[in-house]
Amino acid sequence: MAGTIGTIAAAALVLAGCGGGDDSASDATTSAKATTSAAAQSKGRECTAEDIKVDGGFGENPKITIPDDCDPPEQLIVKDLVAGSGPGAVAGQQLTMNYSLVTWSDKKKLDSSFDRGKPFPLALGAGQVIQGWDQGLIGVQQGTRRLLIVPPDLGYGAGGNGIKPNETLVFVTDAVKVG
């Protein structure tokens, strides 16, 4: 039963886009508080893909380490860690992905298809996943391990599906099948 709940929650987590009603006044207040808090605790520079440590190769459950000495990036960051082969994925194409997700604020793994032993299917660019995935997986080739650092505006924004408001998301994805 717990495995089923975890699978359902994980599917909802990755499938859901930037959720949420029209409570823009509340969202603006939350955003302003988070921005003020982040600015007060700034490390002085934004992290890059090179700052994120990923242990493990394609097909292995990755260990993702987020450093303490830099701020989360404000733009989507995409970096191939292992090169794949074949044609790159295009919008509308079916992908089968494995992934692991670490949240920036607490540096803990929140979700992982690797842990469940079941890759995640999606149609790229169809709005089935967060914008950070729809944008960040364009061009991915089968066999590629890709790092995605997703800012809040391309993730869950004000929060939802177990994600804190204005959370930066760090994914390591493996393109199990493209097409």
C-alpha cells in the first residue's frame, strides 16, 4: 500500500505543472517574502551546473549534492553529464525517463523513479510535466544523463504537490527511451 501511495504521489509530483488557482495576491506576498529572505541570506553568487556534484553513471541511482556556498540559479540550467546517441527529442515526442529530485532549500531527495525501479513516460512539450522538464529535455538523446536545475517559475512556483513555495528543483534525468 505504501508503495502504491508513493507511486501515485510521485506521478502527481512530476505530472503536475505549476499548479494553483488565481490567488495572485497571496502568491505575490509569498513571493515577496521568499525573495526578501533569499536576498538577506545571499551567498554572493549563483551556482552553476559545475557546482552541483552528481555521483553515479547512466542507469545508476544518482547521489546529488548541492553546495552551501552559492545561491540557486534564477534561470533554467541544463547540462548533459553522460552523452547519449541518436536523434534529439522534439516537442510532441514520447520519452521514457528515470529521474531523481533534490529540493534546493533542504538539499534532500524528495522523489526518485530510480528508487521505485520504474521509469516515467511522458509526451515532451505537452504540458504533462513542469515547464522546466518540457524546456530542459528538448534535444535529449537516448542514453543521456542530464542535470536540470529548475527555478521556481519553471517548477511549482507558489508550491504544491509537496513542494515548498518558490523552491528550486535539482533533477538528474536519464533518457531511457526517446521516441
